[in-house]
Amino acid sequence: MMSGLDGRTADEALAAGVPPREVWEAVCDATGQDDTARWLHREDLRKVRRPRRG
């Protein structure tokens, strides 16, 4: 349960119609994540992946 979601879990908040962005913000706040984690979904993964070896 998270205070930013009126005491609901993330699953409960999503099921109740809370927008996913608000749920993600509450999860990040509750777990002390920095901006890197908060905006990870906006990263271009092709740029951050390591090249394969071999």
C-alpha cells in the first residue's frame, strides 16, 4: 500500500482506474527512485544496450 495511492497497492489503483503514470509516480516516490528510474520508459534502449560479444 502506498500513501500516494490512498492506501492502495499499485494493482488496486490501476484496477480502480488511476492512470498508470500516477501509479508509476507513486511507486517511484515510495521506493525513493531517482529521475533515471522515473523516466526509464522514455530511454531509447538501442542506445543503452551493450553490443553482443562473439
